[in-house]
Amino acid sequence: MRCFTVLGPSQTGKSTLVAKLASLDGPPRKSVSPYGSSTTEFEFAGETWCALDTPGTNESLALAQDALLASDACILCVSPAPDEAVLAAPYLRVVEASGIPCILFVNRIDEPRGRIRDVIASLQAYSGHSLVLRQVPIREGEKIVGSCDLISERAWRYREGQPSALIQLPESEAEREHEARSELLEQLSEFDDWLLEEIVEDREPASDALFSIASRVLRENRVIPVLFGAASHANGVKRLMKALRHEAPPVTALRGRLAAAGGVEENALTAVSFHAYYRANIGKTVLVRALADGLKQGAALGGAGLGGVQEAGAGRSITGSMPAGNVFAAIKSDHLPAPALLTATAAKAPPEWTEPPTPMLERILMPGSERDETKLSATLAKLAETDRGLRVMQEEGTGAALICAQGPMHLRDLRKTLSEVFRVEVTDRSPNPVYRETISKSSNIHYRHRKQTGGAGQFADVQLSVRPNERGQGFTFAETVKGGTVPRNYIPAVEAGAREAMEKGPLGFRVIDVDVTLTDGQYHAVDSSEFAFRAAAKMGVKQALSQASAVLMQPVARVEIHIPSVFSGGVVAIVSSLRGQVLGFDRDESAKGWDIFRALVPAGALEELTRALRSATQGIGYFSKAFDHFEELYGKEAEAIINAHGVGSHPS
């Protein structure tokens, strides 16, 4: 079995292309996972193929990366409009990072929205590989009615519902065809000395030799060839499938590439898992591609025996052993992670390029019932194991389930899986930013803790100096007691009590950046104890904090915004509108045509940054974040936060 992934934005008709490719020689066998990823098995020219298709949204890039991990090659399906080339930028970035051979297919050419050469020029801005045109269109006015192959120099006219007809190349297209063929030969000659010599000697190279060179160049991932068509009319689809059949590398090349990238001995690499999901009444299903002959039910894989083995596209059980290249579904094999490089005895993490984008959407999930509450955390842990684009944490203060998703559609799919597969109903809300408070002036306090019960009493007397610390220094404690007024064995209890007082200040938030110094005190030989001194310190510090002009502190995140350069002009305005600060930007050395902006943004504005960035970049831009520091917040905004989350109101 040979395997390829089809990538691209959903607007490009990608799924239609998969359906047409799979139906060329008979009915396909298709299976769809809960997240919308599909495997389609079909026959073409006497060979079995498997097409992997993931949802065409940037929120599903993690699924696309995992599918590429198991593919011999990929097809990047793009729009015929030059101004929509930027929508393909995230996919070109993934393809470049993966090192997988790629064919670019310009779809929907029945819609006259631009010239093919302009589309390629626009896409080249995001590709480190040369985009090499392998066909030229045959036009009647603005309408594309056929194509001419630049290697064989044979021309074809599209026919609705029928195979394309071989025709004589129209004279009006001869000059353009000659020019494009010369460009193709020059580009291919960069990778073949024989062809370069043929061109220099002004000899016409044979078509068979050119096809062989083109095939080798694709398998070596030197260029990205460009074909075109209209999948909805089946135009150009068979030509694309023939290119895959003759030019895509075999599964042995994939095995060698993965072994080298993952640091695994090639002979030991048995399989690669690339997608896992849960099904009601079945449990965990892992999609696996065999990289060596002989895998079957019960065979050792990933450190344990394979459970049930089914056809990925039909769900029928597989009873015999499978050849290298087969894609199958492993059930009752919960020990298998995905994605992973699998040997008989171990499962190894995939190459670094498969690391999914940082999830930007944070939501609190709230169970619909007490029964759901007990199941939610365990269920989310399971889903996080099968969805690397999802992160699961706990909200500070409440302990509620906090998830980080790739976006609203990812969140929708997650809630659907919780409901339909695990029967757990949830609602969601935005998480509360982690606010803190500090003090702006010093305060000295004398506090005496005295309590008399029927037996031994409680007594502790402390004199404390409470003052602001430098930003970021946190809580510090010191003592300057002289003459043994507070015995040494009680001083740790004073520090413990002071720390407890920091857990909730007068505004209702944890207190930071405060220094507490024990300056003096008294004790009683019978009634004093560690408990009494801790209680005295806690209450004394609380009184001191209430007298020291409390100030609300908001968290500020350091963000790295990744964005295609065409959108960079709007980033400063977005960050400024959120009371943030742009620190600088650079070209992204790892992705052609992308910029990286570094900025400081209040944590409370990160959700709005997500929305604004997606809106301004057609859903392409994304950012990673990390806590940087706390800063003071005053005025009506501080009052609103205190009233909503703290206690009391902001001091004037």
C-alpha cells in the first residue's frame, strides 16, 4: 500500500479532490474519526492506496503534521486566486519542516480568478523550495479548457464526464509552452549534470529521461512540482494521480527518513502511529502504518502485543500478516501512543517538526452534574494523550479543569467527543486572570495574641515592620530581635504566620513583593507556643497590610506572535489597542515569508489578542506566551476587577 496526505485550506476543495482521486478506478473505502480526519483506501493502476485527509483549518495543523509522519508524499491543494496564496502559508511551513516530497495542485481552475504564473509567484514567497510548473493551461478567452504537459509536450482538452482528449497544441499556446518548458529544463538541470550538458549543447533531451529526472528530484525533495485542474469536474485529477504513482517515493524511503530523524535504527523501526481517538463501546483506536513486513494481531509492537487489527478504511478485521506500507487500525492496544515511532520493544517520540502549534484558546470546563464531575478529569487526561494540540491543567484557586485548545472549532470537537463518546456534558467559560496585590508604603504593627481557656492559655506578642519589596523579589522575612524577647525556636513560627497572611490580602488576592521583619516581642514561659506566635504573626501582618495602601497587580505575558509578513503592518496597532508593548520583530528564519513579533501584553487581554489576531490574519497568525511579570493597575479597571473577583473596592 502507498500512502499520501492531502493538505490545504478547506476553501480549496481539498476533500472533493480526495474523493475524485479515490474514485478513478472504482469505489473507495473511507473511515472518518471524531475529529474529522479521514482515511480513504482505493485501488489505482493495480496498486492499493491510502489517502489521509485532515480538516482544512489552521486549528487542525497538528492532525496534518501527524498524517505527514506516515505518508510517502503529500499533495498541497491551493486556490487559483493569487491573493489567497497566504492561506497556504501554514501548510507550506509544515511541508518545509517535515522534509516530505510534495506536489502542489492548483484546484478550481474552472473559476477564472488569476493566472497560474501569478499564483505560483505568490506562493513562492512562502516556500523555500522552488515551485516548478509542470503544465501550462490551454485557454479559450479567460477560460481554461485543457493543459499541456511540459515534459511529454502532449496537449489535452478537458471533457465533462469523460476522459480528456489528446489534441494538437494550439498555435496560440506554442510560444508560452516553449518558454515554460525551457524554464522547467533549466530548473531540473540544477540537479542533473547530464541534463545541463544537453541544454548547453543545445540538444533536445528525450521525454523518458526527463520523466526519470523529475521523479528523482521529487523523491529527493529538491523541488515542488506544480500541477493544476478542477476536482469538481475531474479535470487534471488523473494526471495528478499518475504523477504520484510514478514519482512519489516508496515506503522504504519513509522508513529511512523517519529512522534518521528520530534516531532509531532503521532495521528495528517496525511501524509509525499517526492518529488516535476514542470510539463509544470500542475504546481507543490507533491508526498505524506498517514500515516492515509481518505485522499481525498479537505481534510485538511498542513493547506489548497488538490487540485487534482492522482495515483503516473499512473496519473489517485483518487476520493475516500485513506487508510494509499497510495502514491499519489497532484496537485493544491502549499501550500504543500516537504519534510515535514504533519498534517491537519500544515507542519513541516522533521528530521535533511534528510538535503542534501552541494552543491559544483557554477555557474552563464545568461538568453538568456531580456524576460528570468525577469523570471529567480522568476523561480529559485520556483525550490529552490522543490529542497533542490539547493541553489540560487546573485553574489556580478553584482547581477547575482548564484546557488550552487550538481554537473554537477544536473546542467544539472536544465537547462533542466528551458528550458522544464519554457521555460527559460540560459548559465552558473564560478563565480568570491570576491577579495579585502588593503594598505601596510601609507599616509597623504591634500585635498581641492572648487567649485564656480552661487549661493552658495562648500568648504571643510580636512587633513587625512590613514594607514593599522590589518588583519580582517576592516575599522575604528577617528578624532583628535582641535579648531573647522572642525565643529562637518561635521565630520560624512567626515566619510561617507571615507567609499565611500573604495568601489573601485586603483586596482579596495573594500578596507579593513584601518584606516582613520581626523587630521585637514578648513571650510567656507557660502559655507561649509555636501555634500562638504563628497566629500572632498572621493577624499582625494582616493588620499591617490593610494599613499599607494595597495595590492591585495584573499579570503581564511575554508573547511571540508568528505571522505572515503580509500582515505584519497591523500587529503594532493590535498590541497597542490591548495596552501592550511591542518589543521588536525579526524575520522567522525557520519559515520563509513569516515574521516573529515579541511583545508584552496584559494576561487579561490574551483572549482578545487571539480574536484580533485571527481576524486580522484570516485565521493564520498565532502566538506563544509565557508569564513575564506583574505590574500595578489603578483606576476604574482595577475597581471593576476587585469588585468582580476580590473583596472591597480599590483604595483611592
